[in-house]
Amino acid sequence: MSNQDESIGQPNVPNTSEHLNTLFLTQLKDLSESIATSFDSISNSLAELRNKAGSIATLAATLSDTYESNQQQNGGDSKISAKDIDARLMMFQVAQQAQNGLPKHGLEQDSLGAVKKQKTMSESLPDDELDHSGKSYSNDANLPEIDLNSRAKSVQDLWEEWNVGYRNQEPLKSLERRYGTRWRRGRIAKSAQRRKKVIEFIESEAKRNPGVTEEDVVRLLENYRIKKNKGLFWLYGSLPNHLFNANGEPIEFLPDENDMQSKDEGLTDDSEATAAAVAAAAAAASVKH
């Protein structure tokens, strides 16, 4: 009788074990998904916190600079006005809007319009905010790592990178105001210096000719490059003396024979760096042999 009872209960054992295994695996899967979701949420929160912390730190640094400047001008008796704070907060809001949704590849007119808006907000800062001496109140180790637009093909691309920013980065103009020339270092040093030369030419031509906007100069300089049948790399070293004559009329540039024979559209900062690397490798190989 006892043997029969044991044989009756045995077939149920595998079924019970399989059920427990399935239940365990289901619970383990749910737990894993819950943990993964939690980590995603934490990661997103940390990224947002880092951005906010960076904005707060930058705002604090600019306010500190303003306070120190006011102290020097007013003999040690100075305060930060609400106007100073509002101007900087407004600039940060515009920069953040540009990073979170400003179209980067629209029509030329839209692009220049966005640049003009950003430029207007930036100019609300007092002139003493500019770092004319090149000094910086921030540690060099905290300087942002910047990627320049290696695919820039037009003057408009350079102007947009300077005033609006490239790939959600801070505008180069803002970096120049905050850090002077210190942000132009390392691998981007040469490219940044070339870009700055073009920007300075645009700003100088606009100041030299009343009634001419910087956007007008951008368009004329781009037309000059196109008529010369050249790329940006050529333009860096071949800027015209002026784009307007003494009467304020735009100068008509015509391509010469050399312009029609060659075109360097494909030559960029990246290609120059590649050529330099190849030359360095060849030199190293010759030394070994």
C-alpha cells in the first residue's frame, strides 16, 4: 500500500519543479528590467543635474567677474545690480534654447536671422565683461573641450558657429568673452585662429561702413569666395583688404585666370591635419632607416 502511494506522488514532482523554475525566471526578468529602468532614470537625472550645475557655475563666475570689476571701478564699494543678473540669465536662456532646438541646417536667411538674435542678446552685456587682456578667472583644467565644425563649407557656417554654436555647444563668441583666447588651445588652436581672423574681418567691415550689418558682410564675403572659385581654407589666407569702396558701394570682384583653373573646395582643416600626420610619419620612417 505504501509503495503504491509513493508511485502516485512521483509524477507530480517534475511539474512542480518546472513551475518553480518558470516563476523564478519571470521574477528575475522583472527585477532586471526594473533595475535597468531605474539606472536609465538615474542616468538621465545626472545628465540634467550636470547641465544645471554647469550653468549655475558659469553664471556664478560671470557675476563674480562683474562684482570684481565694479569693486575696482567704485573704490571697493559696489554691488551687483538686478540688471546685471537679468542680462546674464537672459543670455543663458537664449543659449539653452539654441542648444535644445534651434535648426542648424535651414535656409541661409533663417540661419543668419538666428545669429542676429543671439548677437543682440550677447551685446546686452557691458563692455567690461569682455576679456581684452586674455586673462581668465577660471582654472584652465575647467575649460570646455570644443569641437569645431570640420564640415564647414561657407562663411555662413563659420558665422553661425561663432554666434550660435556647433552641435549644441556654447557659441565660440561666448567662450571668447569668458575665457579670452585660452579656449583656443591644443588640437583646435590653428583652426580656431583662422576662424577668428575671418570673424574679425566681418566685424571690422561692418563697423567701417555705417548702415552695413555684419550679416551683409557675411553674404558679400561668401560671394567673394564663390566668385574666386575657392574654398574656406583658401579664404583664411586670402581675405580682401575691404569689401566696400570709399563711397560705401560693394566692390565687384571678378575671377582671374588662376581662379578658374583650380579649386580647393576639398581642402579643410582636417585634410591639412591629415597631410601633416602623413609627413610626420614619413619623416619618422626615414629616421629609422
